[in-house]
Amino acid sequence: QFFDGLAKHSVQLGYRELLERSRTLAAHLTRHLGLRKGAHIGLLAETGPDFIVHFCACQMAGLVPCPLPLPGTLQGRERYEQTLKAMIDAAGIRLLAGPQKLLSQLQLQDGQAEQWFYENASVDDPEDATEWHMPEPEEIAYVQFSSGSTADPKGMAISHRALMANVDDILRHGMRLEESDRALS
């Protein structure tokens, strides 16, 4: 379930649809756009199903998603573009994905990163779906940037092992779940 800025229900994305859309998009990113395992993909972190589908597609294809911020309310376009350019360079991002309305307004350097609109993700050929990439524990799961509130944002490569250890710690020590507990997210 996704809600808009006024807390009104805007769209729903079930797990089956998420799986199907992600698998199909993963195949499109690798077969048709030529992205290879380990390529870093910048994803503008818009709250909605497109971001989630792209993040999962990257995981399935063995690509490295790099969530990137949307423009701040008090941040000018030029400052936002500078911040994005620095993040793209720092993470070695080959493809920048986001909403067309935002990406078409940005003036990034030619050749810095190819642009992909979230709206292009309607590649609905299930026959083209890819098999899920099974990562090694030390492979990078995603790149997470600091907020940049006190300095330029810094990127941290988070391994699958570190991600799973963090989830395990949250469940065991933060939420104090036990083997008999059941949860749904």
C-alpha cells in the first residue's frame, strides 16, 4: 500500500505483482540495456512502487542499487544537481533511474550516467523474465549515502552479510522476536 502526501491511499502493489514486474525488469536491464552483474544503478528514492520494483529488479539481476535523494524543499536545482553528480561519480553509477518529470529537468554531464525513466518499466513480457541472482554474502547489496546534512554525502557499500546481520539484530534485540513469534511485513 502506498499513500500520497495527504495520507490518501494512492496505489497498491501486491507481492506477486512485485515479483513479476521485478523479474521482467531485471531481464530488460541486463538483456536489452546491457547492464552486467555488479553495475551500479542510481535510483531516485521516490516513495512508490516504481522505486521498489527497480530496487528488487537490481537485486534479482545482480546489479547494485544506489538509492539517491529527491530534491529537498529548501534546496535549489543547481545544488541538487551538484549533489547528484557527486554521488553518481562516487558510486560509479552507470544508469540513473527516476521519474521522467524530475529527470527531464536535470542537467547532468553528458556521458556521466545514462538516464532511465521509471515510466519505461512497463516491459510486460513474462517470457522475458530472468532467474534470480543468488548473491554471495560479501557481494554488495546496495550503496547507502549519508544525508549530507553536515558534509557532502558519503557512500557506504553494504554487503549482503552486513544487511542480514542488521536485520537479524533488529529482529532479535530490537523487537525481541523469538522462534515462536510470527511476523508479516
